[in-house]
Amino acid sequence: MSKGRLLVVEDDFDISNMLRIYFTGQGFDVSVAPRGGEALELTRRALPNLILLDIMLPDMDGYSVCRNLRTTIRTSHIPILFLTQRDERADRIEGLSLGADDYITKPFDIEELKLRVVNAINRQERENSLDPRTGLPSGRLIEDQLRRIVRGGDWAMLDLGIRHFGVFRDAYGFIAGDEVLRFTAMLLGEVIDEVGSAQDFIGHPGADNFLIISVPERIDAIGARLRERFNEEVLTHYSFIDREQGYVSIPNGPGDGHGPLMRLQAGVLRSTDQPFSDIREITESAAEARRADAA
């Protein structure tokens, strides 16, 4: 099982290739971006668990990349470790003031770097409750976003669930189930890039439950596109026979031994639906809306 997704942002090929080979050998999934703009694009497509970010880049400096990530809701929680040849106190202070988690000067000891990476990822998961399967915010990070919206302003939320996920997991196993959760997380990010905004929030409260916080004028388009794509693309996780017959065969299962295929259910909640005094009211109302969609 992967230890996490790393994004290496480094324009020196020798360094980036060395980091890619080393961390891949340590069990990480590693992507490389030689330019800041490419790094921002890769981050939007699949949230990494940590970013190794060089300060000197050909198109924009690492400080600008860090500032963009920290001021974008979807990426603000990702740990960032700066890599630089400069060891000036002012440079370190600037990087840390932007929200970087660490500052490492080249040349560095690769074993020390690995420990810093592992510690930063573990600390993030422990303190902010990232779901280890999807890399999406859960726990306290979701609660923080809900407290933000309950304080005021226009907002809308999609409470999403994967219907019949348990049937699929029972038939195909928990590894296949985790693959569906990762697929769903990536799909949510792609749809937000397509019809949403970089300021929209995606969370994974747990199990087969996901949520999106956006604005009222975009929420219906997001929900419709998610249903369309999920219900079509999730079929690739089934065997050819199950796809053709339209159900999962469950030997010795209840009833006729047929299990329905997965579908996406979604409940929509808007700030104008009713007054919300706390985050519990929001989550309970959203869950009720999702259950009503399953009826």
C-alpha cells in the first residue's frame, strides 16, 4: 500500500529524478513538476499528501506557488517543505510566514529528508484528520469549514453517498472498495475543476460519504455532472459479466443472490433553506436530504 502521494516541484532534472527514484523505492507515489504552474495544475487534479517545493523555478518562484496553495481552500491543508540552495534567515522567515511546514537547504541528507517528509505527513493526518485512503480532508478540517460557513454568507452543500457500496465491497473485497473511494475522490476534484471553483471545498467524512461546499449558483451543475459521470464511470470497477447483466451475483446471498450496482446519491442543502445555528444542524439536515434522494 502506498505511503502517500508526493509532488516534487523542482526544475533541476538530476535532483527531481533522484527524489522520484528514492521516494518511489520507499513506497510513495511520486509526481514531478518542473514549473510552478504545472505544480498548481497537478495539485488540483490529485491532491498530494505533501509537496517538496523548490524556491527557484523558471516561471514563478516557490513563494508564489506556496501563497497560491495556502489561499485556495482545496489545497490550504497540504504540507509544504521548501527545498533551496539559499540559507538566508530572511528567506526562511518568508517561507515559514507563508505557511510552509519546513525549510531544507541543499545539499541535504536524503535519509533526514525522508524522516521530515514522513513526520510531516503523519502530523498532518494526526492533527487535521486527512482520510488515508483518499487524502481528502475529514474530521477537524471539515468541522472548520462548516464553522466558517455557519458564520454567514451564501453557501450550498452537497452531501454525497455511494449507494450499494457495501454490496460491491462484499462481492469484490475491501481493496477494490478502497479503489472506488479513491476513484470517487479524484472524480470530485475533476468535476470541481470542470464546473466549480478552486475555492470549493471537498471533504471525506468517512466510509462512502463525501461532501462539497460551494455557492448556490454552482451547486446544481456540480451535482448533475457528478451523477452523470459517477454512474457511468464507476461501472469500470465491475467485471464484464456484472456490467452486462446489470447486477452483482452474490452466491449464497440474501434474496435471489443479486446485488444492485453502485449509484451516486446526493442531498443538496442551501444557506437559505433555514436558519442554521451550529454545524450539527447543517450535517443532520444534509444527511436527511441525502437519504431522501435514496428513496
